[in-house]
Amino acid sequence: MANHKSAKKRIRRNANRALINGARMSRIRTFVKKVETAIASGDATVAREALRVAQPEIQRGVTRGVVHRNTASRKISRLAARVKALAA
């Protein structure tokens, strides 16, 4: 256990941030999963709409520091490519 007041405060803060960050990551995963299920169903319009909603959510993860910028770009790019292939 930490002995310094600042270290104890940091432990409390880290626990709170872990809860918040976990919720954010879960939310991002949910939106990505919606896109993937739409792709799996083969419905291009639903997949396009799901991607349109998921994209800002993933970018918000970058802004909040939960997801690395390149990781988010990669995820969006791959999902967009799959949706585009579905439409073609």
C-alpha cells in the first residue's frame, strides 16, 4: 500500500480513470461490432450507416486518449474498405 498522500490520491484517480476508459473502449467496440454484423449480413446501406456512426466514436477515443491515433485510422480504414467492397 502507498504511504504518501499523493500516491494514495494517484491510486484512487487511476481506479476512476480505468472505469471511464473501460466504458469508452466498450462503447467503441460496440459500434465496431455493429458495423461488422452489418457487413456480415450483406446489407450495404445498413453497413454504410453503421460506419458513419462508428467513425466519430472511434475518433473520440483518440481525442480522449483511449486509442492510439494510428490504431483508430487503421480500424476505420479497414472497415471502410470492407463496406466499400460490399457495395461493389
